[in-house]
Amino acid sequence: MPFERISAQQFANALRSGVSDRNDEIDVAEGDLSDTVIIPPARVFESVHERIRKLSLINTLANANEFQGVFQLDLEGIVFNEGLTRQLGSVATVTLTFSRSSAPTIDQRVQRGFPVATLADEASGQAITFVTTEERTMFVATASSYLNTLTGRYELSVPAAAVIRGSGGRAGPNRVKRALRPLAGFDDVTNPATAAGGRNAETNADLIRRYLLSIRGRELSTPRGIDLYTLTQFPDVEDVTVVKGADPLLVRAGDDAGAVDAYIIGEASTQVSENFVYVAASELIPVSFPPLIEVRGVTDVVGGVPLAEGVDYEVVFDDSGVGRSARASDGIRFLATSANLPDPGNLVTINYKYNALLRRLQTSTTLDDADVCGRDLLYRASEEVPMAHTANLRVASTFNTANVLRTVRLAVLTFINTLRGGADVEESDIQGVVRAITGVDNYITTRLSRLSVPAGTGDVVIEKNEHARIADTDYVVTLI
């Protein structure tokens, strides 16, 4: 909310108004002094003080740590002035595979809300429960299309969501396999892939960022308006970067009137199996639900032959101006050199994962409350830039070496892996993070570069459609 400047003349007018509002009864009973000279200025100064208090609170937004503990309520009060409340996080989603060993003789249905839990954690004894979010049916009339030739079982994919919010719902592969109701028509259930999504509750820093966006502008036709709408309506989105106008990254601008690209960091993967008719080698077979994350398997349904990536087919990701979006033409292309080419007309099953979050985002742009006349907003996935970092660390003699090393590694990994889209990876920033750790005597960078670049120690430039990330194995610290 904007805080306008109040001039001396405005204060004078407020004092005049206060004097004219004095209570005549108190004038008679108490005299003029209290009512005329003291009370009106007191009311005005109280108002001034309240404004100063609010401004002071807003100034503290520069440091999210000011609102830890009981002071978190102060932050909640500030953001509520703009109609904002803290996002409580999102639930993790997973694709469950219900399977049976023989072909169905009647339609087999999995109802919406069917509960399946993980095996209890060996250490804590805790389990995570998921419930199906859609009703799916294995139809007897097309039973052969459900046969997975790799496992020899008839499989039905059903989306499900955790019943708890946050990262605690991110179950690993093949962990969600304990049905909490009888498995009528099926004899097994599991999750082939890790659960996706599951963001924790919004941190103070993230809430402050949304608040600052809201006081700068809510208009959906502006970049800040797009940022605010995206981050508020879709809690799985970690960050968004808008590219518009004459920006060279907006390569579709010449063909698409009103083109605006919004690159997002965030993913909600969904796994699906689809059947396609094979026509000929070297022709793209596009999947129905781009953008594609990965192809998990391809099978010639008639021949029952599992096919190998790089030998029988290649995965094709759209690299045009609509790549990594719901408009992309992603899919597979059979290699003419394959010895296992299907016969023309054969059905080919493609098992793949796609980014459902991007599809939801794109669908939202057509809704009345988000549509902007004349604008063609396209949500695209920000491209992850794998980083490599090596350094020599000297620990002060009076400190535990193992503890300092562990703290340094955690701090640097967290710093790089939470950088926003388009944020450069700067050596001085990493040094600042490390130097703030008690017990560090010296920290010498020996490599800081993109993983694809064999060496380098300078700052790494990250484009607006990219975001830096580093794997634990690509960060090596040597004690000296």
C-alpha cells in the first residue's frame, strides 16, 4: 500500500479540524486547555505515530529474519493490508499404477478418492497416504492396450495426491504400494516414479516478495502483474521471469502478435501411456500432453518388443520458440537403422512423463479473470543449468573440521539451488555465504562453471530463461 507524503499545510488543516471538533461539555467542566490545546494535537500525533510504526514495519521487510517467532504475526498483519495471506504449500502428486496379471473379463474401475499409502518408514514408522484424484477404468473392450510388455501385466495409470501438504509427501519410487481398501479387480498397486511437487509452506522471504509485488502493481498486463498472479494462484511455481517486447529471447515475437513469454521454475509431473499408429521411420510421433519431461519406455504392441532409446528411437524435444511449453511438439522419432522397426499400421505404446503444472498455467490464461486482450502469454519451463563447483577449504585450528565442512557444503548447495531465474552465479556471493560461517579460515575457488564447460573460475552468466542448479556430486570441497 502506498504511503503518501503529508505536508505541513495538511497537518495544519488536521489541527484546525481537531480544534473544531472539541467537546463543549469538557470545555465547561475542565477548561479550555485540555480540550482545545492538548487533545486535537494528540489525536493528530497519534495518527502520525501510527503511520511511522507502519513504515518502520515495512522497512524491516528488507530482512525476513526480523519476523521469526512471535514477530511472524506482524508480517501476517502487514501483508493482510493487501489482501494477502501466507500460502500453506501444495500437496505432492504421483501417478499410481494399478495392475493385474491377466486380461480383465469385465470393466475394472478405480474410483476417485481411493487411498493408497507408502510402506512405513523404517526409522520413524510414519507412512504417507495418497488418494486418487480421478476415476479411471480399464475397459475390457480394449484390454490389449493396457498390456505392458515389459512387465507382462495389464496396467492402469491413475493420478493421486498426498493428503498432507509440503515436502513430506514426496514419496520415492515404488513406495506407494499399500492399498488401504480391498483392491477389487487388481492385485497390485505402486508408483513407478517419485512423487512430484509438494512445496512447503511459504517462507517469510517468499511472502515478502509477493507483498512487494502487490504494492507495485496488480495489473495483469504488466510483468509484475503476471508475477503476482502466477505466484499467488499456483503454489508449485517457485519463480517466474517475464520476457517481452524486443528481447532477443522472445524468438516468436515476429510471428505471434502480442507475444509474452513467462519462464517458470516448478514442476508437477504426470505419467501416462499412450498408443500411436506407427507410419514410417524418421517421422515425428508427437505426444498428446507436452511439454515432455522424459520418455520411460516405448513398446511395439503387436510384436510385444520393448524398444531401446538411441538404438530404435530418439526422443525429440521442440527447440522452437514454443519449446518447453504446452504448445511444444515433443515426441519420439524411430531411427531408420533400427532392426526392430514396427510394421506400418502397428500400435506403438509410449510411456512418458509430462509437466502438468505448465499445462494448468497455460489453461489459466484463457479464463476471464486472467485473459488480457491483445496479449499472447505463453508459459514455458525455465531451462536448468547444471553447475560445477570445486574449492579448497581451510578450517581454523580450534574448530571441528567435519562440522565446518558439512556446514559449508549445505550453505553453498542451498544458495545455488535457490537462485531465481536469470540470476548469475557470482563467486563473490558464494564467498560471502562461506565467510559468514564461523570456523572458516580460507576458501579458495578452483572451479565455478557450467557443468558442460570443463574449467573456469569467473562468474557464470545465466540468461533470463535459465536457472542455475547444482547436484551434490558436482560440488567438491578439498580440505587444505
